[in-house]
Amino acid sequence: MKKFKQLSLLYLSLIPLSIAQSCENYGTPNGTSCACPVGFYGSTCSQPGCGGTIFQGSQRPLTPLSGNFANLTAAGCNCEDGWTGTGCNVCTSSGACQSAFGSGSTDSADVTGGQLQCNTAPRVWAAGQMSCSVDNPTLKALYPLQSTLTIQRSLQPNLSPLPNTTSFGSSGSAYAQLFYDGVEQFYCHADSCTQDFPSDTSGGANWECNNLQCTCRPNATFCGAVPVSNLTGAINNLSGTLGIECGAVDASNGTASCNFKQDTLRSLFGSNGLSLTGCIFGECVSQTVVSSSANSTSSATAIAGGSGLGGGVIAGLAVVGALVAIALLGLLFGLWRQRVARKRGYNPRSERRKVGVEWRAGGGLAGRFMRRGKDEEGDKVVLDGVSGRVMPGQMMAILGPSGAGKTTLVELLASKSKSGVKTGSISFPLSTSDQPQRIGFVPQQDILPATLTVSEALLFAARLRLPESVSDEDKKARVEDMLKRLGIESIKNSRIGGNEGHGRGISGGEMRRVSIGLELIADPDVLILDEPTSGLDSVSASRIASVLHALAHDPVSPIPVIASIHQPSSQLYHKFDTILLLAHGRALYSGPGGIQPVEYMKSQGVKGGDDGEGYKEGYNVADYLLEVASDPPVGLFRVDDGNATRGSGSGNGSTHEKEDQRNSGEGHVHDNLPGKEGRSGYSRRGTYATTFLTQLQCLSGREWKVLRRDHTLFLTHIGVSCILGVFCGGLYFNTDITIAGFQSRVGCLFFLGALIAFSSLSALYNIVELRPLFLRERSSGYYSPTAWLLSRFIFDIVPLRLIPTIIVSTITYWMAGLAPHPANFFKFLFILVLFSMAMALYNFLLGTLFRNGGIAILLSALSALYQMTFAGFFVHLNDIPPVLRWLQWLCPLKYCLEALSVNEVNSGLMIVDTLQGVPVDISASLIMNLLFGFGTNNYYRDVLVLFAFIAGFGLGVIGVVWFKLRERR
């Protein structure tokens, strides 16, 4: 019992404040005596009236003093007919008011006459009295006898029947006294009060006052008579805003319930403060005052008709309105740009000049320097002295054994980002346009959207890589024509597939033709392919070669076609017009195809072949050339002026790549190649063929198709949400309001936060899975990274985060019996949605920052464990060692859990429990602070911090995608 009393005092203890006062009950000095509040008299205002009426003033019978205290119970004071309440200050009938007024003192010069009424409603017209019982279980355990609270509320005291007798104080003031077993324990005063009324017009009234002061009477029961329960410090420190909220009077018993609200009392007893029961009201006031005040609409101390929106609500609405306005303006601007772009003219392919490709080696000094660097710095020469030229209508094959530099050459010609240093020049003969050349590049691996059909993939490319001014009908017609040219019209409605989990899909040869079509649909000036026939059977390889030959020799718009070929068949070899043979990064031959390379080898004295006797008639020329290149004679490595000549390709410019950078795929390319830079698609420098809104529309359309066709992840999220919602709701079903029950409530909230943190790992997996496709499409100029991120965010957040979060939280919330108010539920849901968005963006950031998905998943899982540690559930935040305590501020789950807990506590949750046989009825905010260290007023702060995490992670993702997530070869 003693420990419980000490704990209760710890709840109530505050910094003591000594207030000097010459008159008690906040009376005012009046010569040698005091002017006292209504119902208190004597030289120091310390004696309440004993019987009589408030109209008698100083002539009223007083309760005798016993020592320093007057005891109404011991004095046996009885109220006259028509008067009631502690101290007999509350009228019960109009007749009692009229009778008392007629026989009362007339010492005051200002007497308001007229017919008097007794107002027994909570509303005050001039100056009213009220008396209530205090029946809080926790206080009852400490002080088991009867406690009552009397309050005088003065709205317009000058309109009272006898001002300064039946009223006291200034306009808009309140005086309160608490009696315990008939003895006054402490008294309070507040000013600047306003009165308003509930919107339901039920008859209640609410008072809100400022500048609250309270004084504990020394040596009273509450204030030191029992040292172990001395509340002097707590009572004297009550300050700030005071709220007195009263409901309508119950007609069955003539009483009402009220709440005595102040910040400290709220923290002790809940959001309603100190609850008062059995409240009775009485105010003697003339009918004239009632009539005139009822018609009044405003006054400096007049009745307030309602309350406005809070500052936080207004600020929140302003932010939401600003965001909506920005989104609408952005949409309108996007529609305008889209409309302007679609009205621009478009020159068809036939009106454009033909373009060739020429590349030359650089000067000798640079090349020699980099070759010396190989020995001194470990640099590796990948290409050295390679020159060549391909004109429209020509088809070049780049041959050579593995490691000869074929892939590096075609990637350099395609202007791909390379990790190394290159010298020399790439130019485009016959081109007079200032626009960058459109170079189509088909990589060695087919990276395609697995869930789309062949025609959908080509149409997606056409809509993004062709100018906005080309109509959608023309783009569809071009797709149909491309399907026919590539010979894949029969599979246009087949899904591409090929990825794990997406089915078998189309064949490898068909995938290769689709990859070629994705580049051809953009109407390129030059087409470059990296080993387009590798891994295919001879029939598929022949079909692809036929397609490329037809494109290069198109009678209307021929284009240069350059392809690296690993080991072509004889039929495939003879499809090419020119041949470039590489060995060890050097050119052995560059010139016409067919039998000409054999003639050149003979002229150079090279025999080659299996038996060393040279080329045999009917033998595959390509195989012969590869045999020569596998062990080339030194005489074939000629050094000349760098010009491409028939029969040889040489020079002394060089291309170098550091071996360690080449292996890692990282590094910076220093490019001093003069001439025009080729780019994919129709994009200029930093721009794209289509507007941002069109890009977002196309990407969103593809995301929607993917979601509809591959809905396993979505259904898994929904199923898991339903199952875990029922599990969590059943685990915490209808939690009670004991201390242990409150801990279970917070445990339920913690479970939901941890569930969201771990389930967001799927966002990371999606990013890792989609990275290769994004890199290919970005390098080809399909769309802006911002458009891709926005579409990915929308179609990840809504189906995989928002909907599952709503499901699991709704099931758990109502099953667990959390705060029953709709406002608290939506605030609860709002916090979980914010946290889910923050965690999804965090995993987006990890997925884009690390190329290795395993590292990203590991870091995400470890960060979830870190958040669980510093969220405040497993360890009290104030008990964390100072050297580690700062880590809590970097923990989104901490803010989520704190906001959810504060939302639950601020719903008015009270803890009703029994400790060592003593009943406890206190606010849950105390338990929350004691057990977890959460702040009662931190909800909106936590909302802002979660928004900050969302903004920070979002900006981080955008920065990483724009500046780091690029294709590097």
C-alpha cells in the first residue's frame, strides 16, 4: 500500500511554486479585510457560509473555525429550502431567488431589480454556482471520504442581482474550491474565460479559461496533514489552460457530468481530465438579462457560439491543398506539352539523307603512351589501331576468336558507356543534319518484358521511341509491317516469356528477332548487333541474317548494318558484304567479303588451315579466317596512317580499358573522339522522343498489364494480409484496459509495424528483377528515369502496400478492440500507410544502390532488425546508453509506433486496474511514458518525421537512378 501511494505521488509530483496571497480563495484586500468570492467570508475569506443564502453577503452565518480550518460536516450546517450544494450556494427554484433577494442585504449601490429566475442549466448568463462530486478511483484509494468541488463562473458579473454579493471577480473569470469531508483543501482561479456550447445543442456548456492558478491550504489533508500523501507541490503547480466541460442535465435526477480539464490532470486521469459527477447548477438571474443576452451575438466576454478549426488541422489541409494544386498544375502542363508535341510535323524516313559510319584510330603518341602504361600501371589494351567504314547498303561482319575485341568495338560504335579510355574518331559520312544520329544497338543478351506479347512489346517501343507527332494508328501500322518483315507475325499474340516464373514463351531465334525489331521500330540510321546468331541453330541464324541483309539492302532506305559474328556458317558468311577480322585487339583484315579475305592472306604469305597448307576450295571461309586469327603471323599486324584500306585495316590509335574496371563494370570513360555522337531513338541531348506524360501513360499501361497477367505476388500479399490480420487480431482479441492489457495493445501495434517492415522486402526484389530491362530501355532512350520511378512507385504502393496494409490493419484493429472512434481508426491507418511508403522507398533505394541483390536484401533485413531494437518496445528509449541513444532518431519504426500509441492513448484510454488490492484509474499516457518513453503530444511531430523519411528516401532513389543506375559496359 505504501509503495502504491508513493507511485501515485510520483505521477502527481511537479515542481513546487510558492504563491504569496494575503487573502485566501483569491479574495482581494479591502482595507483590513478581504472582498471574498461568493460563499466565502471572514477576514481572510477562509470561512464558508453555514446555511443562509448568497444574498446575505457578510451577514450570512459562517462555519466556525477549528484551528485554521472550517469544517462544514462537523458544524452540521443545513441549507435553507430552495438552496443546495456544498456551502448552500446553489439555488433550486426561482421562488428561492426572489425570496432571498427581497430579504437580502442591500449594501450594494448597484441592484438589478426585476423578476428573478433560477437557472439550473450548465449555461451561465451572469454569474452562476455549481457543485459536483469527485469520484476518481485513484483519489478514492488515497482519500476514501467524500470529495466535492464547487465552482463559481462569472460571465457578466455586473448583471447579477447583487453585484459583488451574488457575484465576484471580473468578467470571464472562474473560482473553484475542493472540499474533502467538509474541509476546504485547495482553491483555484482562472481568467479570460469564454463560454461555448456543443454543436448538438444538447444543453451542455463548455468553459475555457487561461492563467490558471491553484493554492493548496497548508496542513490540510491533501496538503501535508498526511506527509506520505502530500500533494502540495502538484496542486500549486497546476497552471495554464483550464477547461470546464459539462453535458446536459439529466432530467431523471437533475444532475450532469462535467470534466475539469488541465494538462497535468489530463496526463494523470486521461484526456477528459478530472471527471465530476452529480453536478448541480444554480444561478439567480433576472428575466431581462436572459432575454437580452440570448439576443446578443458578440461581446468582449460574451458567449462563444462554437469553436473553429485547430491550427494543426488548418495546416494539414493547407499542405494537402497545395499538393493537390501542384499535381493538377503538373497534369495540365503535361497535357499542354503533349498536345503541342503531337501537332509538330514529322519527316518520314524516305526524306532523310543516308548515313554511313567511319571510325579511325588516333595519333601515334597517345597510343604508345597507353601501351607503356600496360607494363607500369597494369592497363590492358583491348583494341589497338582498328579502323573501318560501312556505307548505307552495306553489311559488315566483325570476325575474330574469343577475346579479340569484337564486343568492345561494336559497343564503342554504338556510343555505349565504357569503363576505360579511348582515342580516335567516329564519324558519320553523308550526314548533314545537326541532330544526333539514331543508332540501333542489339546486345548479345535478349532482355525483354516477359509478360508482354510480341506485338505489345513492339508497340510499347514504337509509342515511346517514335516522335509524339506520329499518330497511334501509324505506330500500330508500323508494328504490323515490322512483324511481317521479321517473319514473326504468327507469334505476335504470344507472350515473350523466357524468365523464371513466366513460362517458356517464344524460342531463342524469335526472341532475337523481337530484339532486332525493338531497335528497327525506332527507324535507326545505323544498326549494330553484338553476336546476333550466337546460341541459335543454323536455320534461325540464317533467318536473322536474311532479315539483316534485307534491311541493309532496302531499295528505298538502305542503312549500314554492323554485326559481330562468333562462328558463322558458310551460308551465313556469304550474306555479308564486308569483313573485319580481329585478333588480340588488332585488325588483320578489313575489306570486301566472299573469297577476297583468302586472296589477301595468300598475298601476305599466310597459309593457315588445319594442315598448314592454306585455304582449300569449298572450305568455309569464316572457319579459315578464324584459324588464321587464332595464331596470326606477326606480319599481319601492320602499322600505317590509320586509314581503312581494302585488304587491311590498321593504324596506331588505341582503345584501352583498365582490367580491374572492365571486370567490375564501373569507372569513367574519357572520350576524346571527335565527330557527332550517336544516340538511340529520337532523343536529343537530355530530351526524349515523347513527353513525360506520354511516357508515364505507356509505362503505367505496361505495369497494369504485368499486374493483371502475373498477379501471384499481389494475391500473395492479399492472402498473407488476411491471414496475419486474423492471427494478430485473434492474438490480441479484445485487449482489456489494465496495465498488462495496455502493454498488449502496444505489442499489437509493434507487430503491425514489424510486419510492414519485412513485407516491404518484395519492393526490393521487384527493383532488382526489373533493373536489367530498365538499363536497356534507358540506354535506348525510351523514357525518363523519373517517369519509370513514378510508374513503378504507383503500381508498387497501391496494390502491394496500400491495399494489404488496409486489409491487415482493419482486421486487426477491430478484433483487438483498439480505440473505437472512427477518427482514431483513420489516424491509425494514415500512420501505417506513411510507414509503408517510407519502407517501400527505402527498399527502392537499396535495390537501385546495389547491383548485387543479395547485398541489398541482407541490408534491408538487418535494418528491419535495427528498427525493431530501437523502436521503443523491447527497450525503454531513456534506458538506451547515451552513446547509442541517437540511433533512435534514425528509426522510422520508432516514429510509427510512437504515433500509433499516442493515437490510442489520446482516444481517452484510461487504465483501470488493481495494484496490491488498491484500485487504479489513471490515464494510459502515464503508463505509455513509464513503459516506453513515448511523448503524449508527439503524434503530429511523428507524422512530419515520417513525411521527411519519405521525402529523403524518395530524393535518394531519384538521385541514385539518375546519376548511378546507368548502363556501363
